[in-house]
Amino acid sequence: MRRDRFSAPLTDAEREFAAAHHYLIAKYLRKRRLPIDDWYDIVAFRYCRSVKRWFAIPALHKHSFEIIAFYAMRSAIGHEYEKRKRRIKTVSLEDKIPGADHLRYGDIATEDHRFYR
């Protein structure tokens, strides 16, 4: 795995800054209407990375830190949604097949289709 300068542990100054602005995580999740319990871990790591970037790239200071953090957390959520789309979805044989006029998966399962070829 590639490590860059933004994935190193936070310095003391960065930790203090992150703690002082920690409320932004909950503010952002509330704004997006996402449950904190489900999304906190996903956005928290990107939030910490935005703190590292804030300290490392002074040009970012022309924007508020809130904007920088919100963009970072939005990116984390977008990547999570993309990752979830790629996951294999479990279906029941009782589920209706989308766009198949109320046909169920169980209706097409036969002894011949028992093994994937």
C-alpha cells in the first residue's frame, strides 16, 4: 500500500486543530441526513486527512477549513457508495426480478440451473 504525506499520524498541533473542529463531522453528516453511527468511521479518516492537508498546503487557507473538510467528507461518502455498488447483492428466490412482470427468481430456478457454468 502506498503511503503519502497525508496518511502519517497527526502531529500535536494537527491533533489539537482536529479536536477543535471535530464538531464538523457531525454537522456534515446531519446536513447530508446520514446516520452518525453508520457513517462516522467512513468520514472521520478523510476528515483527519483534510487536517493534514490544511497544515501542509497553505494555499488552502484562502477557503474556510469547514469547506475543505466538507469536500473531503463528501469524497469519502462518494467512494463508499461506489464501493457498495460493486458488492455482490444477495437475493431471495422469493424476490421479484426487476422489469420481469412479477416473475420471481425462484420461478426460473430449475434443476438444470443448479450449478453455475
